[in-house]
Amino acid sequence: MFDIVYLLEMIGIIAFAISGMIVARAKNMDPVGVFTIGFITAMGGGTLRDLILDNHPVYWIQHQEMPLLILLLSVVFSYWNRVDRIRAARIVIPDAIGLGVFSILGAQLALDLGHSLFIAALLGVMTGTFGGALRDTMCNEVPQIFRKDQIYASISFVGCWLYFLCVWLLDSQAISLTIGLVFIAVVRILAVRFDIRLQRDASPH
Amino acid sequence: MFDIVYLLEMIGIIAFAISGMIVARAKNMDPVGVFTIGFITAMGGGTLRDLILDNHPVYWIQHQEMPLLILLLSVVFSYWNRVDRIRAARIVIPDAIGLGVFSILGAQLALDLGHSLFIAALLGVMTGTFGGALRDTMCNEVPQIFRKDQIYASISFVGCWLYFLCVWLLDSQAISLTIGLVFIAVVRILAVRFDIRLQRDASPH
Amino acid sequence: MFDIVYLLEMIGIIAFAISGMIVARAKNMDPVGVFTIGFITAMGGGTLRDLILDNHPVYWIQHQEMPLLILLLSVVFSYWNRVDRIRAARIVIPDAIGLGVFSILGAQLALDLGHSLFIAALLGVMTGTFGGALRDTMCNEVPQIFRKDQIYASISFVGCWLYFLCVWLLDSQAISLTIGLVFIAVVRILAVRFDIRLQRDASPH
């Protein structure tokens, strides 16, 4: 069980770190800014989760290869010119993967610690969305999660419940993990592609 | 003793959640934004208090009916049109009640854990003001606490000391709690009504 | 050993609190704003460090003379008119001293708790830079750490490794502490004086 969770966590970290670094480069930040935004995007949600659940040591302290990997990625993103050609809109795909991975893993950790399904779903949403919200705040964008924009946090919430249902029905955590996170990532990408929103402004703009 | 603290905590949560949701609606946010701002306004101060005091599990994890109640409130506030007619200025009253309840309860918890009166008063102010400061920051307002505006945090600080004095004189925690929080809520409402400030700009504006 | 660490911590707190209060006065805040910005600048980094490392009680709860000192300083800064003549640019020196002290002490605490050199250097940088980043965010400035500005966080990172090297070579923690923090403070002041940056914009501005 450890292996698949660890592998997914690394995928989520890389995906979120890349999404942060693309934004940081688009905002013309220096290497320290690129590393910091990448680190906070990738680690912010999981750190908040570990602090609230009193789950110590915090996961990136236990696995120091994770911050080290982000440090290496930030050197590549800072000095490799081709990165500049990536348009900021491209963050949708790594961001959707990160959202899926961290939502499901955050919810699972809360369950492992004995919390209820509702609390686990809340912590899943926090783990999945907080890193991206910090990234947007620090890059001076209003966090997407607060705008009447394509659905984001609500997908994470529904995905967590889908995961709980699969665990209950299928008796296989590995398959359920995969279903939950693929659901979240795919629905998020579709929501951006087809502009699915919870509410729309009545007035044209 | 548990019952009155629990009841006050629910009143404070509902008051702060409503203050957050009024602002979120005034900013035209979607249902996820309304829930998130309501949740953070109501839970931000207490979560910071619990993390700093190492008081686990964090109170809303122990009482999952609290986030559930905020979820239900946010559905009402998102889809009930009459809410739109509430002017943002109306947040003064629920915000003052939340400030009073959370300041006194935050200070009391710190005392229960064996800290000094000064540390307890500081944590009371943090518990009372942090949720509202987060609400304002995330809704792109400069937190009121940082402007030369009507007194806010200083009322919370004085109210905590009044509460300590009452506990020492009256030997009844329930009466002292009531005196402390009514003092804070009423003085705050009067401060807004009669424009009481600590300092004024010398220049006219 | 306790005495020199405690003395350095007090110096760092006073230096960072003053840097925060100068900015708060320049932004025309009232006494509560001056105290809050001073407190958050001085305590933000160490509080984040203690929460992430699960090091309880948080240091300023253990040493209540620290918040008390900031309270007294904020009264002086709020009502002593001569403070207004301090230009905001003057925060460079107290800020550099705070950066040096907190970076080295944060790294040392992480080592004391058994973490690796890399994790200790990361926590040193967080302890040293987070308070100042919060100060800038709350005063509505983009944190300097995210701009292509004079080097800041990278000095803290290099200074932590220099400190580890000195501990290993010199076998005296007191001398190593002094070398590490003087290095950070002096290089930071020189970086501002001679405009040393990691990257520059290609375009003129």
C-alpha cells in the first residue's frame, strides 16, 4: 500500500510544483521566487492538513527528497529558456492532477486517523485546494476558488465521496484511489474545456 | 459548564459565518466561495488558537456538526435571493457578537491550559480577530484591524481583562463569561455607531 | 548555551518588531495596527517553525516577556512623534539583523530535534523570511522575496550552510552562531547597498 500512495504523492507534488513554477515564470520572478511558489503550491495543502490533524512529522520533513526535487525543478525552470514559451493557461493539466491526488490522499489520511467521512471530505478539499489558493494569492491573483469560475473545490468534494463509495463497494483501496483521482482530474479538465460553473452572473459582461 | 460554552461557541460560529457570507454575497461569489469564506471567518480564529496552544483535535474536527451547519447555511445564503438585499454594512452586529464570544472563549481555553493572564488575553484577541481578518484579506479588503478605523482589537483585549477581573471577583464563570462578551459586543457596536477611534488622521480627508 | 541563544532571540525580535513598526507607521496605522504588524513580523517566522516542527509550547508563549516587550515598543512607536521622521528605507538594517538571527536559530532548532542539514537549512530560511513576508503582505506590498530584487532568502540559505560548516570545523557553537548571523546580516546590507541580484530583467525599465 505504501508504494502506490508514495508514488501518487510524488506525482501530485511534481504536478503542483510545475503549476506554481509556470505562474512564477509568467510573473517574471527570480529563482528564489520560482522555488518558493513551487514549494508552497506543492506543499501548502499537505502541510495545512498535517498541522490540523496533528500528524507529525509533517510529510515533507519525513521525505526530504520531496523539497530537494522541487529545488532541482526550480533550477531547471529558472534557467532553461524554453520554459518561458509555456503559456500560463497550460497550468490547467498539472493543476488538475495535483488536485485529484491531494484531495484523495488528504481524505484517506483523515480516515486513517479515525475521523468521520464528512471531516475526511473537508480535509481532502483543503489538502487539494489550499496550495493552489496560496499560489494565486501570492502571485496577486484572486484565488480562482472564490470567483464565479469553472467548478474546482466542488469537484474535489464530490470526488472524495466517490472514493469513499468505491472503497465501500470494491474492497480495493488501490482501485478506489485511482477512480477517485482520475474522476477529479478529468472532470476538472472538462470543466475548464466546456466552461462548467455552479452559478453565472445574470448580467452580461 | 460545558453547555454554556458549547452554546456560546455555536452562537459565535453562526454570527461569524453569517458575517462572512454577507461579504461573500456582496462580492458576488459562487456557492463554494460563500461556504469557504463563511467557514474561514467562523473557524479561522479558533483553528489558529488550537494550533498555537497544541490543543488537539481542533475544535471543529471534534464537533463536526459545526462545519455541517456552515454547509447548510451556505446553501441558504447562495440560493435564497432575499439575502442579496442585506447591505454589507449589516455585518457589524453578527461580527460584534462573534468577536465577543470568541475573544472570551479563546482566553478561557488558554487559562484552562495553564497559561498566564497576559498570554490568555493575547490568545483571546487572536481567536476573536483572526477569522474576520482572513475574511477581509480574502475578499480583497484591507483588514479593518490595520486601519485607523473604529476600535476593534483593543475592545477584545480590554474585554478579556474585564472577564479575568469578573472571574476573580464574582466566583461565577457563567456570569463572568456573559459580562465579558456582552461588554465586547456592545462596545464594538457603539464604537461603530459613534465613530470611536484610537487615533485620527491630522489631515482632513 | 541558553544565554547566548536567548540574547540573540531578543535581538532578532526587537530588530524585526522595529522593522514592522516603521512600515506600519509609514502606512499611517493606529496603535493596534502598529502592535499587530510588529508582533507578526517578529513572531511569524518562529511560530511557523514551532508549528511545523511540533515544538510546543510555541516560544513566545514560553517567554511572555517577548510579546510584552513588543507591546511596550508599540506604545513608543505609536505616540512618539520623532518616529515619523524615520524613513521606511531605514528598515534594511534591523530587517537584516532579524534575518540573520532567526535563520541561524531556526536551523539550529531543527538540528536539535534531529532533522537533516537540508531540512534544517529550509526551516532556517522559513524562520528568517516568513515574518518579513507577512509584514509586506499585510501592508499591501508584494513580498520582496518574490520580486527580482536584491538577494534575500538565498543569503539566508547560504548562511545556514556556512553555519553548519563552522560547527563541523570549529567545534564551538557560540563562534559558529556569530559567524553565521554576521555573514547573513552583512551580506544582506551589502546586497541592498550594491544592488546584488540573482537575475535581472533583460528589458530596461
